[in-house]
Amino acid sequence: MPKLPVISGREAVKAFSKIGYEVDHQTGSHIILRQSKYPNRRLTVPNHKEISKGTLRGLIKQSGLTVEEFIELL
């Protein structure tokens, strides 16, 4: 399994937008993304300078991607 990159919340939002996630709204320092097509998943991405590895791994898993697929989106 490849190592997770250290990325910001904005970089994660850009990567997820490439697979159909759109910014729904922002509450405080968290950006809420919604998938426009089925299965209409929802992700909450912290808008921080660095996302912790556990949080990033959880977001990748919730989005239905593998770590390798996510790294290709960056």
C-alpha cells in the first residue's frame, strides 16, 4: 500500500471534485461535499492546512476509492 500524501483540505476537495463531488456548503472549517450521481455520498472535509492521515484514509474509504486511485487524482 502506498504512503498517503500530506495534503490540505482544499487539495482534497479538488481531487474529489474530479470524480463528481461538488461543494454543497461549508460549516465553520468543514467543507461538505455531495456526489451528484448515484450513490449520492456525502463527505465532510476539514479545511485545514494538513489533513491527518487517519482522516484522509477515512475520506478515501467513504468515497469508494482506493489509496492508489486517490493519489492518481492529485
